[in-house]
Amino acid sequence: MKLFLYLLSAAALHAADFHGWTAESPRDEIRPQFSSGAENTLTITHDPREGLDGWFQKSFVVKGGTFYRFQVQRKTTGIANLRQSCLVRLLWQDANGQGVKLDAAPEYLNPGLPMPSAEPEYPTDGSTDAEGWTSVTGVYRVPSKATQAIVELHLQWAPGGRVEWHGADLAPTEAPAPRKVRLATVHHKPSGKSPRENCAEFAPLIAEAAEKHADLVVLGETIPSASLKAKPEEIAESIPGPSTSYFAELAKQHRLHLVLSLYEREAHLIYNSAVLLGPDGSLIGKYRKVSLPPGEAAKGISPGKDYPVFDTAFGKVGLMVCYDGFFPEVARELTKNGAEVIAWPVWGCNPLLAQARACENHVFVVSSTFMKPEDGWMYSAIYDQGGRPLTRGEKWGTVAITEVDLSQPYYGPYNLGDFHSMIARHRPPVPAEK
């Protein structure tokens, strides 16, 4: 009898209207409770059972080929995994309620494959105010064949959880400004005469990159000590220190961002650290190599613990160093923290892993290596969000450079949507490490 009453109540709610929204669920047996309050507040509540799933849904009229901004406020209670349980989806449809295609085939689409569909968009979580309301927003270009956007406000897989949605709106807006950036990698292996001479060998190559209007230039791993026989503890230096000061002056002189790796000393500890220097000569930030190969660990090098991402004039930059590329966790943590470009000083690595780190996170990866291209073991290259090498250094003492637009989403040949924005919503929960 209780089950009958529950299903009857669920059917009534399904037909109800909540400030112009409808309450939806894949199946009535996993349907949560829906309610509405004043000022267009919509609430979804889960009982203690596992696997409940439901959402509020509304259709908005849109004009194909133009840009729209979505925004909504969200407040939650008792939800363990906000990013996965409390998501928003936007679906593009034509007047008949059918999905539409992308307007143009991506340049990397193999000939003969059908035009990819315009997959759902997933607005991202922003800041949370003092009262617990989180802003969820996104700006999107409407596919030309779309006449309506179906907005879904979800609560899924949250036993005992509750979400309030408030002020959902989809309105026309201006097209986002392009964010074009010129990424460069230097393919050069220092001669190892001395730490200072190693650094000086890069000065003309950085100047060449500046002449090509580079915004970000990536150099190799442990520049001051490369090709020297000195032990790390004999050559490690502070950050800021002599080497970072030298390259900071070059960054300032040429008005560009610069990344390199060096052995860093802090008290009794030594790290393999990468630094990001700004066009004003400032030290924007540093990253300490987390993944240490046995050879470095045996020399007493300490691992880093954090995955910082740094704001620049053109976008968010993450850093990783050499052996980090053998593991998906480093690039993924940087991506989770907002990286759009990952700069990678790397002595050597399987180039397939460079492609993997780029395509699995849909970020640009800029590597600078000391390996010869003919060895087939890592390249000084720039990889796009699909893992394609856009350009690479073919000879010692050269600069490879290309221009990319960070404002453009990446759509693969079998389109799953803008995967970079979907990572937060769809990546699986990671069990606590023991």
C-alpha cells in the first residue's frame, strides 16, 4: 500500500508545474521528492535510499548562432559529492525536440565520418557566498539549427541530500573575446660548461621566441645542472636565486612568460622544481616535482606535495616535471585545479604519454626535452587538447611556436561534448588512499 501511494504521489508530481519547470526522473522507483518555494526556489530532496535521481526541467527559446549566458544559484545540505550529484545540463534541440549537429566539422574529423552532434553543456561551479549559495554559470554559442535549450537542474546519487536551485536564467550575451596565446618550446641541450654558461646558452633562443611574439616559452629540466657532473646538493640553489634572477631579467626584457626547471634547496631539503616567471620579471610561482624516479630518490631529492595552478594574463598555467608525465594523476590534478596549459620541462619520456596527458584532460601541453627527435623518446613539442602535436623542435638550438585560442572548446571526432568542462562532473570518485 505504501509503495502504491508513493508511486501515485510521484505521478502527480511529474505532472505538476513548478514556476514553469517540470519535475523529471528516469524511473518512478528512483524518483526523489520535488517542491518549490517563494522567489522561484526549486528543491529536490533524497530519502536515505541509494541511487535516487531527478531534475527540474524547462525549455528556453534561443536563437541559433548567437551566444547565451546561463546562471543559477545552488544551496545544498548533506551531499557528499557536490560536483557529481548537483549538476546542470543544457541540451540543444530543434523545434521538434530533436538534437542538432555541430555547425562545422572539426578540422581533425576524418573524411567520411558523420557530423558530430551538439552534445549537452555542463555549466561550472563558481564562488559560494556567506549564506551557502554557489553560483553555477556558463557562456555558450547556440548551434545554428537549435531553437530551444532544455535546462536540467539535477540531484542524483545523494542519499539523504537536499539541493535548492534559485534564479535559473538563460539570456543572450556578447560573444566571449578570443584568448589567443602564442606557445613556444625551446629545443636545446646545454653544453654543461658551468651553471651560468648553461643558462646563458638560452638567451639567444629566448630572444628568438620573443621576435616570434611568444607569450609563454618553456625550457628544459634542471637547466643550470644539465650535462654537468655535479651532484644535486652541490648545485641546488634557492628560489628566488641566481638562476631564477637571470631568467627573470630575460623574461622582463622580452616581455614574456618563461618556464624552466632547476634543483632547489630549502634548508636541508632539495627539490626538482619548475618555476613560472612573468613578463615583468616576477616569480609567479613554482611547482616541486611530485613523481620522483628511483635515481632521483636515491640521490636524496625530496618530492613535492602540491599541484598549484597560476593565473597569467592569457590563462591558467600548471607545471609538471619529467617523470610526472608517466602518471595520469599529476596532469589530472593540475586540470582539476583549473590548468588550461601545462608547461612540462622533461628530460625524456614516452611521447605517447605526452599525447595522453593532453587528450585525457583536453589541455594544451608544452614540453621541452633534451632528447633527439630521431630517438623517438620525447619531443620538444606543443600538443593540442586532442593530443595532436601542433609543432615540434626538429634540431638542437631551435624554437617551435604556435598560436592557440584558449576560448575555443575542443570537440572530438566522436563528440562527447566539451570534455574539459565535463571532467569535474563525470570523473569518478577516488577512494581515500590507504
